[in-house]
Amino acid sequence: MIIRPIRPEDKPNWLSLWRGYLSFYKEALPDTVTEIVWSRFLDPTEPMFALVAEEDSALLGLVHYIFHRNTWMVNDVCYLEDLFTDEAARGKGVGRALVEAVYQRARAAEISRVYWVTHETNTTAQALYNKIADKPGFIQYRKQV
């Protein structure tokens, strides 16, 4: 398995994983949003990135992350926004490899904090996250405006 940046020719396989991710969280996005997000991953001026896990020319998983400023540190931080592994590849270290790849890229960019959220019912993911990150105890609040 290799972890690498997304490439334009990955779009059909990425789209399949992306739809699986959205389905897992029972979300639906307009196609226009998906198209814009995809274009941002390929735009070198955007601070939004996508990596995929590949084995034998098949994409096993994806991770999307964003570098951004914050008010508590001089350097940027990294928000790991989306992480998804194809159901057939779960339990094989794909998720861990993708998160570790984000850690590596954050360090290379002199970013010392990577953070993310997951749904409280996603206990499978939490079992991994509890091994590879700290749980600071903050609760997320959200309001559509």
C-alpha cells in the first residue's frame, strides 16, 4: 500500500470513496459542491489537500485536510476534515496510514497540531484515534446560518 496525493485521473475512484463517506454519515451534497471540492484539491494555490491509499491500482481510502491560521499559535494548524476507508479494506491499517501521512505533511509544513472530529457513534474510528491522538475533551457546537 502506498499513500500519495490525489491525481486528476483518480476522480472516478475518489468519487466512489467520497460517496461512500457521505453515505456512512447519511449526508448528501449537491454535485456542484463535490465538483468545487475536487477542483480545490488540484489547485496548488488552495490550502486544501487530498491523499489516497492505493494498492494494486485500487484506491482503498482517502483523507482530506486543510492548513489554516488560528488565534492560539503563530504557525498554521491542520484540520483533518475527512477520513474514509473502503469497507473491504478496513482493519488493514489504511486509516492509520492516512492519518500518519497527514502528520508527516504537517511536520514538513512546520505545523505542530493536527485535529479532527468524529461522530460520537463512530466507535470503530475512535478505537484507532485513541491510539494515535489525544482527546482534549472539547465538544463541538454548530449552527447553520
